[in-house]
Amino acid sequence: MVDWNDQLPEVRGRYIPGARLAEHTWFRVGGPAEVLYRPEDENDLAHFLSNKPQGVPIAIIGAGSNVLIHDGGVKGVVIRLGRGFSSIRIEEEHLHVGAAALDRTVSLTCRDAGLGGFEFLVGIPGTIGGAIRMNAGAYGAEIKDVLVYANVLDLEGKHHRLTVNDLAMSYRHSSLPEGWIVTSAVLKGVPSQDPHTIGTKIENILKERESTQPIRGRTGGSTFKNPLQEKAWKLIDDAGCRGLKKGDAQVSEKHCNFLLNLDQATAFDLESLGEEVRRRVYESSGISLEWEIIKMGYENNS
Ligand SMILES: Cc1cc2nc3c(=O)[nH]c(=O)nc-3n(C[C@H](O)[C@H](O)[C@H](O)COP(=O)(O)OP(=O)(O)OC[C@H]3O[C@@H](n4cnc5c(N)ncnc54)[C@H](O)[C@@H]3O)c2cc1C
């Protein structure tokens, strides 16, 4: 038992000591959280943040679709937002959305309401909070194109309303400070669109994804950012890494910027495979790939 554990403030949400994080990530790897906290709602979360013991590390995960949790687990309190953060409300061109709402649900809800501009979100398997932190995007659109502002709590539980400029959003990047938590956001779409037309765009995106990405595998999506003027998958392919394996970790045959946990891979296997890919790409092209996947936690406790 860690010494701050019995000093955690009383909350309406749930504390889960030693929670397995692997089951909250797409890769299905990684050690436990010292404590997983599931806040009930924004007030509960703000109360936790302003009353937490000094020095306790805080981390946040969304749907776990772009994270690699190390095998040694994550120290401190890992926060995962749930139902109290997943509301979706449309008012004319504005979408008021909780940070735990899934991108796909948002896209389909907007389709039904005839609100265009959110089609690109349909194939991104994360939450709105994760999408803002990562400036997620696909098919020529990014969350920064539709974000009006995000409601954010800082490490002391103070509320901030941050715009695209405040967040300095660019390709798969935002300047959201470490540990700050997006709780909800206002996005802007194009109202009065034909749901059928939006639906057709969505179907096309889904078909394209199915044929080009291993979307049913245990993966973390794009492993590396595309370097300026280059495609990471092409550099990886050219370096001869398609299908490369380490233990049960593999570079996808279908889309070689995706790593796969075939069954029993560890975070160590996946990270070492990624580093081997970086080494080979550097050797063959002189380009140093940058990880897009966020690595969390400490490497091993053994
Ligand atoms: C099959 C597959 C396909 C994918 N395709 C795409 C794609 O086309 N385009 C794309 O951009 N990405 C894609 N991804 C990657 C991923 O889905 C996105 O990055 C997504 O936005 C991550 O959201 P998440 O909720 O899963 O965040 P997580 O993976 O849980 O976390 C990612 C980062 O966001 C932070 N975070 C999460 N929630 C919050 C919050 N509420 N407040 C503050 N920080 C938060 C975490 O701390 C972490 O740093 C894909 C992934 C998979 C597995």
C-alpha cells in the first residue's frame, strides 16, 4: 500500500486500487494502475483534483486507442472518465459534447441530426477528450477544424476554457499541459445537411478503413507520425519492416504503420519492435520517425 493511498479525498466516484489497465486499452497490454479513479461527474473530479494529496502523480486515459501502457504499470492515480462525461447535445450548428463520448457515437448522432462536418470521426476509435489532446484527424479533417473550445480542469481542479489557439493545435499535437483533463467541449458543424448524404460519406469512410487498416486487431492505430512530406507507412515498407515480428508483436501486413499484439505480446515487445522499426527506417532513409502513440507508466517491476 502506498502512503498517499489512505489520504485520497472522499469522492462520489470510485477508486479501484491495482486496476488492470490492459483491459482499458486497444493493445491489451500493460501493468496495473496503483489506483484507477472513475469520477462521477465534473464536480466530483474537480473536488478530487483540488483535495488530492500533494505529489501524487495523475494520468488520464480515454478509450486507450492511442496509448501503450508499460508492463510495470502506472504510478499514482489514473483517471478514466465515464458516463457522467458522455452527453451529446446539438444546438443549431453547435455540438456540446462530454469528453468521454466516443468519436463514432458523436459522428453517428450528428448524421441523424443532419449536422455535417463530423463524418471523419466515425472511424477513430477514441473519445472526444483523447481526440482533442491528440488533435485526431482523418480524411483531410482534424478536430481542430471543428473545435470552438474545450472545458479543461487543471491539476488543482480549476476550470479553463481553451480554444484551438490556446491549445496550439497542429498535426497530432496539442499543447495541453500534462495532467490537465478535458471534461467537455463545444464543436461547430454545418447544420441542415441531408442525413442520407452524410450517411453515404460515413459508409465510404468505414469501407475504406476496413480494407486498409487492421481495425479488428489489438493495435494502437498509427504508431508513428507522418514526417513532413512523407508517409510513415511507406518509409516502414521501404525499410523492409512489413510483417516484422518480435515475440507476439508484429508490424501489420495490412498497414505497416500499425503494430499488432497477436496474442501474448507485452508492452516491452511492442515498444522494442517499434524501436527496431525506427532504427531500420533511419538506416534506409535517414529519417527519424517520431512516436505518435503515447507511452505511459514505468517499464517493469520485475
Ligand atoms: C484502429 C485504430 C484506428 C485509428 N485511426 C486514427 C485516425 O484515423 N486518426 C487519428 O488521429 N487517430 C487514430 N487512432 C488513434 C486514436 O484513436 C486517437 O488518437 C484518439 O483520439 C485517442 O483517443 P482515446 O480516447 O483513445 O485516448 P487515449 O488513447 O486513451 O489517450 C491518448 C492521449 O490522450 C490523453 N487523453 C485522453 N483523454 C483525455 C482527456 N479527457 N483529457 C486530456 N487528455 C486526455 C491521454 O492522456 C493520452 O495522452 C486510431 C487508433 C486505432 C486503434
